[in-house]
Amino acid sequence: MEEDGQSKPTSAEPITLAEPELIINPPPPPPPPPLVTDPLNGNKTETEASEDLSESLKSQDNDIEIDDDNNDDEDPHPKKQKNLSSLTPTASAPAFQGPDPAQPVPESNPAQQQPKKSKKKNNNVWVTKSTRKGKKKTKPNANNNTNLPGEDKVLVAPVARFPDKSDDTPEMTICLSKVYKAEKVEVSDDRMSAGSTKGYRMVRATRGVVEGAWYFETRVTSLGETGHTRLGWSNDKGDLQAPVGYDGNSFGYRDIDGSKVHKALREKFGEEGYKEGDVIGFYINLPDGGSYAPKPPHLVWYKGQRYATATEAKEDDVRVVPGSEISFFKNGVCQGVAFKDLYGGRYYPAASMYTLPHQPNCVVKFNFGPHFEFFPEDFNGRPMPKPMAEVPYHGFENRTENGVSNEKNN
């Protein structure tokens, strides 16, 4: 017990311990808080900003895809494309914000403000595109032809009927032609009579006259109840599929009322018409007609087709024969002068007949002389005519292409 009491201190003294110094690094400053604004004040939150950013990226991707699709669609069109600057305003141009009421509006000059018109682009997908480019057609230069020596300007035109084709020969006498007639006109074996029941059609003789006074007769052999005739003269351009007097190239004498017909116009001529059994005389006078007749055409072969050529681009003007006339006679009695001032050319005896279907054929018979039934005794001071039987044979001159002469006399 005494040991225990000696070991314990008699008085309680405070014990102080030295504290070790601790060095602690200050923590890093916290990151700035994210921009969080009040949605009530119209500012976007961070979440909304990120969503807008992603949407804008998607829209840009879509625009790029659309542009690629447009480029793919436009690839097949090789046409020239316009510059973007001609379609969109430049970046330096300010956006239009409307007129300022405080500033006066300057007067606009339409000549300065109108932009240049650009070519309209064709985006029609139904039109077939063609990349073939041809040379632009230009008008021929007349000066280029001067560099070709030895070549003449020649007008070439196709011939409707062959003017040099004829069924006349030098051994024959004048008669009705089987070539220069309508298809429906029937010609007798002796080629002196003609008839038709298929409408008004024409037939002409094989030979014609250019100058001098000439005469022939025609007897109305069969007229019937419905038959009609138009008889007279026709030049080489007369329409064979029409009656005599239908155009300006033939001169006719009508049976119904004795009127004269030219250019499809009827005019009162004789006292009365003619009927079946009457003999009609035809007189023509062409004093010095050869000087006024047009030049015969040069017929050429070109690529298997017959053509008529002229040395000049303009055809010769048709000239009137002074003192020329046509007169008609009935049974030897002159009915008067029917036509005057005829154009120069070759005139042929011609006739046209008409009968209704299922009726007897209307027939006329020609007499070219020299023995006539009713040859007029007096022509009232006119030149005495020659019979058409004395008309000489006339052929046609022909010239082939490349200057090679090839004359034919048919």
C-alpha cells in the first residue's frame, strides 16, 4: 500500500503535448457553374442549347443530301448552267428592309434598273435531250459563187408532164393525141373523133401553131339529151382534167347558149348556141407570133428525173401578140371575134365533152382540112387561113446535164 501511495503524485499537474504542424494544399477552385438562365426571361438552358445544336447539324446534313440529290438529277442534262451570282444577290448587297419614310425616294430609271434577260432554261423532262451539235445555218453568200469560174446559175424545176413526149411522127398528119388527153376521154381508131361520159375532160391535137392564120372544123356528131361540149383552142399549159376555157390557157365556145368561156367565165357571144349536127369552124390569127412566143425549155435528166432548166432565175415575161384574135363560125357563118390580144405561144385544137352517167356518149369529129364542109367565103378583111392539115411536124430540143448535147425529135 505504501508503494502504491508513493508511486502516485501528490498533486495533479496538467500535461501539455506538442501538436505536429499539418500542411494541407488548398482544394482547386470549383468549375464555373453551367450557364443556367431563367426560362421565363427568354434565355435557353444548357439542355435546350445542346438540342438546338444537334438539330442544326442534322439540318445541315439534310441540306447536303438534298444538294447531292439535285446534282444527281441534273447530271443527265448537259446544258449550260447559270452562274449563282446571276440568280442570288451578292453578299455585299444589303438586305431589303423597306423604304424609310424619313428619306425621300429617288426617282427610278427603268433603263438602268432592268437586268439583262437571260436565256430561259428548259427543265422539261419529257423532251428528248440531244448532245448533237450542228453548225449554225447561215445564208449563202452571193460572193462565194464568184470564185467558181465556168459555172452558170441554173434554175432547175421538175416537169409535171414530159413536154418532149409525143405520139406524133414526121410521117403522120395532124390528129388527136393519145398522150395529151384526159384518161376518161375516148379517142376513135382513126384519131379524128373523141367522146366522154366521165365528166368534163379535154383532148387536144398533136400539132399546134405559133404564128399565122389557121382554120379547122368540128362536127357535133352525137350530143344526146344530157350531152354538152366546149370546143376551141388551148396552149400547151391547158388543164386536161377540165373543160376548154377553164383556165387562162384555153378559149372555149359553149353549146348551150353560144357563150364564150375563158378563165371559167362565160360571156354572151353568139345569137344562139349550137346543137347536134352543126359544124363549128375555128379561126386563129397570130401575126408574127414567133417573135412573142416564149423560148422552149431545156429539158435535162438529173438523178433519174426530168427537169426543165432556165438560164435565168426569172422566167421570160409572157408577151401579147399584137393583132391576134380568135373567131368562131357556125355552119360557115361568122359569129364574131371572140378573143383578142392573145399571149404568145403554141395553140392546139381542143375539145371537151360531158354526158351524165348511163347515157349515150357525147361525140365530136374533127376535120383539119384541106376539104371542109363549111369553109367561110369571106373573112371580113382578115388574112386567109391555112388548113391545120398543113401544120408541119415540130419536135423538141433536149439538152442533158453537164453540157452534153442530146437532141431528140419525136
